[in-house]
Amino acid sequence: MTIPLEDLRLDIRSETAGPWQAVVWNDPVNLMSYVVHVFRTYFGYSRERAEQLMLLVHHEGHAVVAEGAREQMELHVQAMHDFGLWATVRQADS
């Protein structure tokens, strides 16, 4: 059975369609002040927003720190890894 080319294109687009999220996960290594520093430095968040996100990471185990195109979220996740934070990309709920 062959799949019509039009159907294949739709499948590829639906798989890469956004929005996507960059998620930072809690870890036993990094200090809360360091996580705030990373969020402020890399994302440019205000102190208040960075602290809110850090507290979500600390208390809930994770926080969505950015949302958008998959490629951009992958860059954000790589940057978080470069800062020593645990992060992943996931597709946002529709």
C-alpha cells in the first residue's frame, strides 16, 4: 500500500507544528539563586518572573520557560544544558 504524497506532507507538518515548549526540570545540583541568574541572563526575564519560574521548578519539579517554534526551543534547551540545567523540548498541549 502506498501513501499519497499529500497525506505524507500533512503528517510531517502536523509532527513539526507548534507551539513547542522549553521545559527546565528540578535537579539536586543547582542553587535557586543560580537558576534565577540563568533565567535573567539568558531569557532577559525580570527578577520577579525569573523567581516565579525558579519556584515552579523547585516546587512542581519543572517549569515551561519558553514557547514557540521547535527549532528555537531546541536552541533554548541547548543553552540551558550549557548553563548546567536539565531541560527538554516538548510539544505544547493544543
